[in-house]
Amino acid sequence: MCPKIERGASTEQSNPVRGGIDMDPRLVKMLTKRYSGVKRFPGDIDLSNNYFLPCSAKRFVGASHNLSVDLSELEHCTIVVATALFGAQDPLRPSFSELESVCYVAFVDQCTWQSLPTPSILVRKGCIFMNGWCVVLVTHNEQNLRVASRLYKMLLPALFPASKWSIWCDAKSSISVDPRFVIDTFLTSHNAQVAFPSHAQRFSVYDEQQKVISAKLANKTNVQRQREEYIIEGLPPDSGLVDGQFILRDQSPQALLFSCVWHNEYLRYPPRDQTVFNYAVHILGYRPTMSQSEFQVVKTSPASVRTGLHYFYVDGFGSKIHVFPNCQYTKIVKKYRHMRRHGKCK
């Protein structure tokens, strides 16, 4: 049976903690070595002794990606709900509601833009509004549309540094409740910096990699190389799995650090972001609050148990990633099929 959804503390009384980042010196050394040799940009995360993590969205925006809107025009937004439509795979579905403190932002490429209907367009603060969304036209030089769109998904907090919270919703889904309720219920009430729904079917990154290979969703050789690296570096076989279609984050340094490392690891092993999530949290020192044996039991449990799974990833400094039941996720988000399975701009 799915746990009842109970609203937590109101976002009106909550504020993300924006202090510094506590990190194990060994982690600082490892990350510095892993991401060395790149140019520093404003917005990168300082570590120590002039070392930094390449986390700034400015490394891409204004270089390989150009936007039709200056995102600083949206700095009044308390909550940013964002999506990306690349390759004309999906329509732009109406936003839940129009609230002054909640901004809906849709990043679209040129062929998606050309496929969108033109009536009921409003221009305000540089945004072209359609169905309640501020539509941002993206021009880029990426060959892989999935890789291009993942910049906005993974580095969303870096794109809107003035906001307090952000919600990512994949293009083939839409939020059916008030975004403030979502933040209150799944993020702030659990004192978490990041939240995902749990995966409904798999609970191991290695099982996910095997699914990717069998479904031919990525290059088999690259996935096998990724798998071998993760095994060598000690990533446990059963450590949970999230559904990456829906992400809640506050604007804390911890959320930005996670997003940064997740994106950098993704660039090493594109194009599937779920296969790098577990490794990103693992090297950052997060560990699941469920044991491997508990995850193994869940694997063979009825669907009602699997979809009701609830746990956290926690580090040694009090940071938390909340993984909430998938059955609750499907009550607040409507999911659709892509109009076209493989988007392609001509």
C-alpha cells in the first residue's frame, strides 16, 4: 500500500542553508585530480589551495550553448520548474498554475521551436510565454540531443542561482499539483537538499546498466567500460536507484556540488544519466540508509513493496538526498509517451 502523502513545513517559512561545504580532505584531493586541466569560470566551486570544481553553467552557456533569454531576468523566481524539449519529441504541456513566485521555464531547440503552435503567445521580460511557460530557445553544437538537454537538467541550480528551489520535470511528464506543495512535502520537511523518486523496477546501477545494454540505449562497449570502472572503485552492487525524470533541489552548496559532480561524471559516460547517479553520490561520501541485503529482498518483493520504497542517501556532514516512494511520484506527476521515440533535428 502506498504511504499517504503528507505536506511538510511551508516553503514560506523555509530557506535553504547557503553556507560552505564540509568535505573530507581525501575527497578534495580525488576530485581535484579527477577534474583538473580545465579553465576556471565564475560560478565554479572553490575547494582549497586554488583548486576548484568545474561547475559553472557559464562554461557552456554563451559558448557551446546560446540562449534567447537572459536568465537573470528570472531572478525573482522563488521556485523554478524547468524542462527541456529537444528533437521535437514532445509537446509543451500546460503548466500547473501561474504564481508570481513560481516560474516555469522550458528550454527548446530549433526544431522543437518550429513544431510548437504559435497562438496565445505573450512576450514578457525577454521570455516568449506559451502554455504558462517561459520558452527559451537554445542553439548549440552538440551532436547528441540527449547530451545537449542534460546540461539544463543536471546544472539547473547553477543556471538560477537567485532561486531558492528548483524542480526538474522531464519533457514526457508534467506536474499535476502545486510546486510549492511538492517542495514542502518531499524536500524541506525532510531537511534534504536533493530529492528523487525511487526507481519502480530496479535497485542497482549494475542492473540499470544491463537494461541499457539489452535495450540498446547506449554504446555497449562504453557501458561495459563504465561498469568495470565502478566495480574496481568499489561501488556496491545493490545501493538503490532513482528515477531521474523528476528532481527537487534547494540552492545550497551541497545541492550544487552534487549536481556538478553528477554532470561531470555524465560527460565521461553519456548518454544515460541514471547510470552515473550512484557513482556520483558514492564518491561524494553519501551512503544509503538501507543495507545491500535489504535492497536484495526488495528486488524479489511484490510491486506494492517496490513502488513504496523510501530511503535516504546521507553523508558524514548531515547532507541528505531524499528518495521518496515511486507510488507517490505517480500521484503528483502525469507521465506520457514521447510523440517520437528518437528526436532528430533536420
